[in-house]
Amino acid sequence: MSTESNSQKNVPLLQVKNLHTSFYTDAGEVKAVNGISYNLDAGKVLGIVGESGSGKSVSAYSLMQILTDTGRVTEGEVLFKGENILKYNSKQMQSFRGSRISMIFQDPMTCLNPVFSVGSQLREAIRIHTDRNREETQARALEMLQLVGVNEPEKRLKQYPHELSGGMRQRVMIAMALACEPDILIADEPTTALDVTIQAQILELMQSLQKKLGMAIIMITHDLGVIADMCDEIIVMYAGKVCERGTADEIFYNPRHEYTKGLIRSIPRITEQHEKLVPIAGSPVDLLNLPKGCAFASRCDHAMKICLTQQPEEVQVNDSHIAACWNNVRQMMEEENRGGASK
């Protein structure tokens, strides 16, 4: 095999490089995503975690190029198999969506059109992105509802969204997203409006389909507990930036950013039923007026002077773990000083 084909084989399925996305409003420029970078390999599950306003959903909309009229990607690259999809025209992107990358949105009730039956909406998604005829489209729609565990699929195809339960509507959304067998599935808060039992069923379904179909998944959520057992890698976002990135074990058992530690402290634990949850103090940063230093400094109990004036450097904790926090730099310097003193 040639060197060129070998290098192409080693290219990640998706590469996001220094992505910036802004919204231009009457009040000014809202910098929603501020230079995030990550890779996603085929068949892997990536979790993106952060509170509302952290930029996690906007980063996904940027990949899909479905931003509102006021939104624009101002810098960076999004490489799919080495090709920058941000340079695609509208026709290329329409073909790319659904066939290569699909998305499950937060609320299936508002995403499904209430005046069309489930079957007509599912068939339309298949018809737009494939060359199947009418009979093949109908068969595929039925097959997809069966695949995602919808009971009585023939009956469901004729029903309208309001006639289905929340969990059933979410399964329909998953069926629509997977109908064209995409390489990447983006799930944006797929369990937000569901009760705990249905949440578990939906997550179990997504894990099962991921293994069966071999697709890569980007799971977006504000709840670390939702993705604890699901992700190969987790990115923690705050104020449009990646503040920490690592394997699930690294993030949960060795967090190195104060924001990540705060998120973990806010997860309820069965073993600590009588203890109060510890919330993260303060309010999210104003994206219209981002601070010079670390965006989390005003809410951090361990902030230093440098945190208020300079952006934190990314520190390589180990081969699979990166954190952007000045406390890591301080810790490394202290360890070096102790090591030098002991010699």
C-alpha cells in the first residue's frame, strides 16, 4: 500500500480545528464558540458537556451549518475524512446532511411537524437523501421504526406526533436520523424532556444501535451522569471554550479543571442521600463581554491573580488528558521545585 493511502487511512473521521462561531446582534457580537478543537474517530462516542450557554449546541449547529441568519462561523476548519465541509455550498451541504452526518434535536415534539403523520415525515427524510422509489421508501420507514423498537410500526406510521408518548417521539427522531445510515450521529440533549426510566431506555437504544451500525456519536448534554458509561472521550466546555478533555475515567476520577470538579460535585450520589448538592456559585459569563483571563475565574474558589488577566494554557496531564487551568501550571511548577530541592 502506498504512503499516501496509509496516511489517509489514519486521518480521523472528523477533525474540528480552532472553530469560532459568533452571533451578530443589535447589542454586539456574541462569541458563542471560541476556538474549540477535537478529533472523532470512526465508531467512537464523544461526549460534549457544559451548562446552558457554554457553546456545546452551537458547535454542533456549526458542523451541520444550520445556524440562524445572525450566526456565522468566523474562523477554523471542520474536516470530514480530510475535506473541509465549511467550504461546501448549500447543495453540497444538503447532500452531506443525513447521508454523512445527522442530528437528533432536543425536543422531538417541536421538531416533528404536528400536521403531518409520522410516516410522511420519515419517508420525506429518506426520499430527500436517497434514490429509493416509493415502495422502497415505505419499506425503509417501517424497517427503521422496527430497528428503534417502536411497537406496532405500521400503526405508528399513520399517527401524528401528538398521538405518541415522549419516548416514542424520541425513537421516531432517532429513526429519522439513522434512516440514511450516517457516519456521524449528533445527539443534542436527547433525553432532556424524558423521565428517568425512558432516559435509560433511549441511552441503551443508542448504545445498541451504535454497536450494531458502527457509527460515531457526538453526545451533547449538560449532565455528566447521563454519559458516564457511554463515551470514549469527554469534552467539558465553558464560555465557548474547551476547558478539559479526556477519557471518561480521567474526567470522572481525575478532573483537573475547577469547572469540571463543580459539575461532578453537583451529581446526586446514592451513597450520599442525606447530603446537600453543592452548586456552582455565581452566574455564567456574559458572551458579549468576555473577560481577558479565564472565563470561569469569577466563579472559581481557587482563582489566582493570573486567572483574571491571562487565558489559561492547555496542560497535557497525560497522553489522553488535557486541561486548561492555571492551577495545573502552578502544580507542575511546585512539583518541579520540590524535585529540584530534593536533589
